[in-house]
Amino acid sequence: MRIPLGVPDIGKTEQKLVAKVLRSGQLTRGPVLQAFEEQLGGYLGVKHCIGVSSGTSALHLALLAHGIGEGDVVVTSPFTFIASANAILYVRARPRFVDIDPKTYNIDPSKLNEAIDSKTKALILVHVFGLPCDMRPIIEICEDHHLTLIEDACEALGARYEERKVGTFGTSCFSFYPNKVVTTAEGGAVCTNEDEIAERVDALRNQGRKRGEWLEHAYVGYNYRLSDVHAAIGISQLGRIDRANAIRERKAQSYSEALKRFPQVTTPPHVKGRTWFVYVIELNDRDRIGRRLVDAGIECKPYFPPVHLQAPYRELGFKEGTLPVCENASKRVLALPFFTKISGRQIGQVVASLGGLVERPIDTR
Ligand SMILES: *Cc1c(COP(=O)(O)O)cnc(C)c1O
């Protein structure tokens, strides 16, 4: 039996709320979007949440709203989904990648200072796989160098750093793509405590219109709106977020417990406050084992290949060998099937197949 990498958890409430929006006639820019935004703001403890069409558009608008553009340098991690870095290119700024910590896969704060110069204006911080970045030193560095802090919290809704939720330290971006813990099918949000930033993001997502003015356009904006149909899915999903995160924590624990028997497998860190977007292990011989698992119907993926080695970044001059910790991790990581409703039996099946493969290393192809 095939085991998928991920499955969105969509229930009856989602169906009911979506049907209600469809019957209401107000499909976009309506009260359901506003309710979703308020619910998200309340959950995070942040003053403004602005629903947008995706996590990618959230990142784009966050940079624009903070006035980042041509001539500026933005520091970020090479070990992330490519959208974190692409947003920097959208605004014609230059990305600068800082290597990661080999255990957490998050940006290494001890390498940040040397990457900052007079052109550096912002830091896009990624809480990768749901594990919060080491915020204390990072906040200090941002304050010392007057950097704008943008959190790419797309994978970490509900995660905490010392009791404070991630996504509340700077201007933050969330994604509600179906592989995320909370989905709206497609969608995202920008969250901020700054009134002026919220106002700009609100205008930019809606063709540059300021609130209440329909035919006046203050900026060259975009259509990055989130519809009420999508927001309705999000309201139901967000209502279950803490339960979903708790269940995922237990599933991750059963994986790690079962994988203890195999010293060839490095299991992910179980640290206080983290959430579980995916379950990622490290292996020698990752490519062969990954292929064999896929052949056996167990879907798995090498999350993440280094962003700086993707074609558009190589064209900009980024080279192999420059970010060794990331490059080494990228060769070893493997995301296993992981979703809120994965069963104990499915986890057992993955572990059994994986265990069989790591214990027969001579079996090459
Ligand atoms: C999913 C994700 C995004 C992009 O979100 P979309 O909604 O797919 O545009 C950006 N950054 C990270 C870290 C993500 O995981």
C-alpha cells in the first residue's frame, strides 16, 4: 500500500463553511476573510494579520512594505524553500546566504555578523521544518545593525521560542499551502505589530488601493488577495491548530522512538516549542535509500536542496563549496511520510522498510 508524503486534513466543518460563503454571494473582500485575519492575529498575539494569496506573495509584500529594493542586500538561509530567497530577487535586492547550524538546519547566528555590511538592510529568517531560530542573538544583531527582521514562519505556525510564538518578533509571513499544518488550499498572511506596515501591505495586496478608496491607487500594487472561500477553510483549520500540532508531536515521537534501533539514521531534534511541519532524517547513501523507498510505495523527498545552487542563483554567481554545512546536510536529508492523520501502522511500515534498507548497505544499484 502506498504511503504519501503528506495529506491535508480537511473535515466536515471546512465543507460547511465554504458552502456558506458560496451561498452568501460575497466571495472575496468580505467578512469571512476579516474573521480569519482576526482569528490568526488573536492566535499569534499580533496586532495585524493581512491575508494574501500565498506565502510567496506574503514575502514579496513584506519586503516592499519595508521599502527594501534595488541596491539593498538581504541576508537569508540557503536551506529553505526557494520562495524565501526569490522574494529578494522580486524587489531587485541582492540575497546574501549565511550557512546553517548542522543540527537545527536554521541560520547560524554566529556567522551573521561577518555577513553584514553597509548595504545590508534586512534579514529573512526561516524557522525551517517548524523549529524556531535562536532568536536572542539574532534580535541583538538586527538591533545593532538596524536590520529589518522578516520572519518566514511558513513552516512554523504555533511554534514558540521561550513562550513567545514565532511570527511575532518582526514582520512575519505565513503560508497556507496544502502541505502546511493549516491550509486554505492556496493562501498566506503577513503579520505585524506596525500600523504603517500593515496599511501598506493591505494596499499592496489590493492594486495599491488604500482602505475605502476604490478608484484611487496610491502605489503600483498587485492582486494578491485571499478570497473569502479560501479564508473559510482557514477558519476551520485554525480552530484545530493546537490539536493538530500536539498530534504531530506524538507522531514525530513515535518515529524517533522506532528509529532509535538504527544508528545509521540521524533523527531530528525534539526541542521544546518546536512544531512538526515535516519529519526529516539524515542518512549516508540517501539517494539510493530514497529511491528504494519510493519504489516500495513510500513517498519521500530530499528536503531541501541548497537554494544557492539552483539555476537562477548559479547564474547570479553563487557557487558550490561556499556554504558547506548546508551543502552537506542537503546531501543527507530525507523527509519521510508525515501528516496529522498518519497511522501508527503506516509509521511502522516506513520504519520497517527503511530499517531493512539501512541494514543492507552493499545492495547497490
Ligand atoms: C511553503 C513555503 C513558502 C511559500 O509558500 P506558498 O504558499 O507555497 O507560496 C515559503 N517559505 C517557506 C519556508 C515555505 O515552506
